[in-house]
Amino acid sequence: MISAQLLEILACPLDKGELWDFQEDGFLYNARLRRKYPIRDGICILLIDEAEVVGESEASELEAKHKDQVRD
């Protein structure tokens, strides 16, 4: 599990922006670039080449899920 303190300082290697926490799903997410960065064995793989670009529908689902997480 990645600590809240570490999540605050982690940034996307491409645009240096905020990453959303989807640890339970196995990734961190950059909503601006629609990229998922995998978490393997508790380690964030913040390499541009390892990121998965998601389609528009999945991006919408992740945005909705993030909004629900923020409300809780």
C-alpha cells in the first residue's frame, strides 16, 4: 500500500501533474493525459513507456469513480 504522504508527492513523469489513486485496481491515473501507470508488487511503475492510454469511455468511468472516492 502506498502511503498518503507518498501519493501527495508522486507525479506523472510526462506532464508532472497529479495522479489519482486507484491502488485497489492496481494503478495510478493521470486524467489529463488519460494514462494509467501500473502498480506491481506495491511499486508504482512511473515510466512513460509502461503507461496504458485509455479510451474515452474508460476515462469517463474512472472520472466518475474518482468523484465518488473524493466524496467519501
